[in-house]
Amino acid sequence: MSVAVLLITHNRIGAELLETATRMFGGCPLAALAIDVHEQDDPDQLRLHIQQCAERLDDGGGLLVLTDLYGSTPANVTDALRQRRQVRVLSGVNLPMVVRVLNYRQLELSALADKALSGGRDGVLGCIQESDDGP
């Protein structure tokens, strides 16, 4: 059993992140799925779809849910997963988080969630351009 990953994001953000990270690894090393959320989507239908996807993905190792913006519809519809035993929901998904999740896929849910959070934080850097002292 391993942790499954569900990305729930606006438009195709999650799908693009997952596709990019998967290409880096030459394939997806764990069960993962991205759900696109659009402004015209019915939240109740989204909740039902999310529950169905969670059932299909989770083999008993738990479910790590990554959303893009806390307080927005993609994050809010994760309430459909509250009744599940092993679910962690993280908001603010970025590419370093997804890469970290795929890289540490052998970890249990809690440890994998911690790795994802640290990857997200550590992956945000200020890049300073050195001044050009030339002529």
C-alpha cells in the first residue's frame, strides 16, 4: 500500500504540475490524479466526483490532497473527504511540492505530507541578479 495523490486545482494547474513532474521521473511512481475545477462547475457535483476518485485511488495507504488556493472552491470541496480515515489536505501546491511527493513516495501519509510542505516552502526562493559592473 502506498499513499495516493489527488490534485484539485483551478483549470489545469494540477494536471500541468503532475504532467511536468511525471516527465521528470519518466513516469508516475504512485497513484495520482488531477481534477480541474472551473468556475461553472457545480460544487456538489465536484464533491461527488472527488469522493469517487478518492475511492478509486486509495488502496488503503491514505490520500494526500494538494490544492492551489486556500479558501477557494478547489480547497473547499475537499470537505467531501472528511469522513475518510487517512486524508491530508495541503494548500498552495507548487512544482517543488509535487516533485518532493513523487520522490518520497515510499513514506507514510503524515511523513509524505510533511515532505510536501517542506518542498513547497524550500522551493520558493528570491533570485537576485548580480549587478553588471562592466563598461
